[in-house]
Amino acid sequence: MPPFTVNPQRFDPYKNYRFRVKWDGRYVAGISRVSALKRTTDVVEHRDGGETGTTRKSPGITRFEPITIERGVTHDLEFERWANKVWDLQASGDISLKDFRKDLILEFHNEAGQLAIAYKIYRCWPSEVQMLPELDANANAVAIQSMKLENEGWERDTDVAEPTEMMFTDPP
């Protein structure tokens, strides 16, 4: 089977620089980096007393690694609003139990900007936030803020199909 069924002429995998993150039904401004979606399943080894020297292996607990998202510092308050639902100085460090978790959608686009793949990431909440980086008057860099998001799993959105890639035609 070819790696691309709709676009069999395509041989190159997708590039990793075209993506968007959505929560609460809106795209989040300026996301420049998203860490890998990674899950690990423990291996449970057991042995039958009647067998000699061999073990059997079966799956145990599955863990989903936290996801880190980064963006340049702007006036957009979405990171801070969400982080404050987990711990709010004004509320003496209380947690907003009703809405501190969010489901995210990570959209992955081809080089032409067409939606190619999407993942649904479930029950996320920020366990670590960095609103401002270390500041350095001698540096030549963008100020980056980040959030580490705990999550309870993710899955590919199979409703997102491989797009039919565009072809430019020569002018008449």
C-alpha cells in the first residue's frame, strides 16, 4: 500500500512545522512548538510454574506523557486564564473543579496549509506554566511562554481524511 492513498504521487512525509492547537472551540494564538504525543504501556511479566526459564509478557498500565506547548509572549491571556483555573492567587490557591480540564485538538497541515491529520487530546490541565522566560538584555530572541499539559489520552480523529493535494496550473 502506498503511504498516501489519495495522493499516490507523493513520496515525502509531512513536514513538522504546519500545525495549530484549538481549545474551547478556538485556535490558540501563536503556538510555535508542541512536544511529541507519547504513550507508554508497562510490561507485566509472569511465569507459569510448569514452564522452565521462560516468561510471558502482557500489557499493564498505560501512561500518556505530558505535552508541552510554547508560544511567544503576547497580550493574549488564554495561557494565564487556564493556568489560574488550577491555582488562583485571588482565590487563595483554590482550583476551579468544574472547568480546569480541557479537551484539545491538534491539527497537522500539509505544506499547502490543508488539514491532513488531527488528534483529539483528552482531559488536559496545566501542571507547569512559565509566563515569562529568563530575561537577558544582551540576547536577540523572542520571549517564550510555555505550559506543560497533563492529559488522559489522545486519539487520531479519523474523520479527517487525506486531502487532495492542489496542483498549480500554468497561466494561459
